Amino acid sequence: MADADQINAYLTATRGSASLTGPPRDTPERTKAANELADYYSELHQGLAIILAHSLYMENPWTTPLTVVYSALGHAETITLDTVHLVYDQYLGQIFNSLNRFYYEERDYHRLRLNGYLHKLCASRALAAGRPGRALEHANIYAVVQSVLAKKSASGGAATASHSRAVTTSLVEGFVVAHELMHCVYSTHPEVATAAESFCVDLVASSDRESVHEAAVTFMTRRHDAYAVAPARPALPEALGFDFDVMGPTFGVASDDVSLREECVCDGFAILATGLWARTQGIGSSEAVKAAFIGLHHLRLLSHIDSLVTKDDTPQQESPQRGLRLLGETQYRMSFFRSMEWAWRQLGIWPAVDGEADNLIDVNESYWDVIFDYALDDFDGQSENQREIARDKLDKHPVPLKNQRDEVRRLCGLP
């Protein structure tokens, strides 16, 4: 079976539809917009792949095929068929944009809006998890909330930071694509991934300036020796001679958890690639790092939503521990993110900015204040009560199983 057929079969099985190129193309305007979007993702993918190849001293060109989809799952992943493929879901960008709006913009009825949108996320994630009945409950709640907001004539308030939101969405998507490209490196160039992993472990875990400097030099020398004829690359080798201080003892990398260690390393190099790619777009590296950190918060929220919609499948005694483990893993990644961002700055990859560490702390506090505090604490309890009401309604007016997916998509406006 050809790779394209394999991908379509996989996507049909996991996302309910074959490979798509974007939203409907039923008008010339939509066709033009879809083509522009496809070109954008292609350029983003190629630009980040080149930066990572240069940074890791890999062959150039290094190509990992990109398949862009548009589905209710809203998920980016790396899959291996005959070759390794990167799958990016355009709907994930829409999720990021919506969450960025909650983060940046003060609007009327914030908690009510957030409650409704979290139910929409639950509906889409439950649908992707093969639980259309559960998805339908959340979809009905979302529809009710939207109706209430419409009656309140809640226009949404001024878009006080629409530019910041748009730029952040673009940078978050870049961070996610770069992260997935690093997973591709693990699959296609394991020796490079091992070297990158050792580099990150030594750089973040060490508290001695000379050993960290030596680790950086060793890594870069090893990669340079492997591909001495590689073309022009980012300024990392030149920056290694800079004088820099090294952080005190940190978490290091989760040495006993291979999967988490890979996630951390992929984050670490995704920060580097996103910061360098941002420069090519006329965006400061500091802004790129902040956006990537916001994106990591978004991904943590989606992991939490996934755990909510599947917790009924988990034995009751294991459910709290599972949720705690997921939260702990994402928090660990955030701590590692901050350590790696600090390390890249100290290596001179981008200019040190006064208060940079405070900026990331501010992001963390702001995200908890406007989104995650409610999602983690209040929403779960409120959701159970709202779902009970939705179940009563559905018991009185049941939707046939064969129609449930379409009904969820209709109520929530999902792909």
C-alpha cells in the first residue's frame, strides 16, 4: 500500500476522515484561503526542519513528509509507516487561537464563556476518543451556554490584543511543529537524538560552568565532525566561547522515564528552533519563547481535558493518581522548558533580556488565573452537574447512535 493510502487509512481510523487540505473549498474565497493556509504550513515545516538540521549538524536537506489534516481531534503527531510522517491538524491552530483569546482579552462573562469552551473541547476530545455519547452531553451544554450568551447580547468586548493573539498563535504552532520534528529525529536519526539528549542532560543538570561549557563543545564538535560540509548554520558554535553563568542544581532530565525524557528534549530544541525561526519573521526571540511557553500551557490543558473525558474508563482507585501523574509530567516539562530557555540565552543564542525569567513566571501565573485554575478545580465539579442535566434531556429526546457524531459536530461547529 502506498504511503498516501496508508496515511489516509490511519487518519480515517483515528480521526474519522482521510487527509484533508483544510476547511471546505466550496467557494473561490475559501479555496484561496485554504491554498494560502496550506502554503503557510508547508513553509513553516520546511523552515523549522532546516533550522533543526543545521542546529543538530544533520544532512541538509532533511525531509520528513508533512500531512496536514482538519479534524475534530486537533492533534499533532509523528507516525511511522513505510517512512516517518509528521501529521499536523489545522484545527489545533484554531484551538490555540481560541485559548489565546481567553489568555489575552478581557471579555464579558469570562467564566461562562470559558465553561462553554471547555465543554466544546471535551466534546471534540470525547468524539476523538470514540465516545460519541459522552461528546453529545458536552455538546448540548456548549449549545446551551452559547444560547445564554446570545440572550445576554454579550458581544465579547473589545479585541484588546488581537495582534498579540495572532502572533502568539503562529508561534505556538511553530513550537508544536518543531517539537514533532524532533520526535522525527528520534525515529530517523537515533544517534543524533542520543547526542542531543546527552547535551540537554549535561547542560541543564550541571551546576558547574566548565562542565556545561565542555558538554556544549563536545556535542557541537561531534555533530560538526559527522557533517563537516554542512551549510551555514545558526550561531550556536560561535556562541560557545561566550562567558556565561550556569544555573544551580535543577530537576535535570527524567533519567528513569524514557518517554518523558524524549518529550523534554523535544521541547528544548523546539524552543531553539522557534526562537530562530521567529527572527526570520521579524519577531523577537523573547516574544517567541513567551509564546512557546503559553503553548505548553495549552497542551497541558488539553492533556487535562483528555483525562477528564476518559476518566470513566479508569478504575476509580487509579483515576486520581493518573490525573496527578499527567499533571506532574506536564509541570516537569515546564520546569525543564524554563531551564533550557535559560541555557540557550546563556549560550548566546539570543540576547539576554532583563526580567526574562520573570516574564515566564508571569505567564505561568496569568494562565492559572484566567484559565487553568478554573479548569482544574471548578470546572470538573460543575461539569458533572451540567452533564446530569444534559443526560436527562437526552433521555427524553434521544439521538440515534448513528447520528450522534454528526449532531456533536453540528452543535459545536466542529470539522
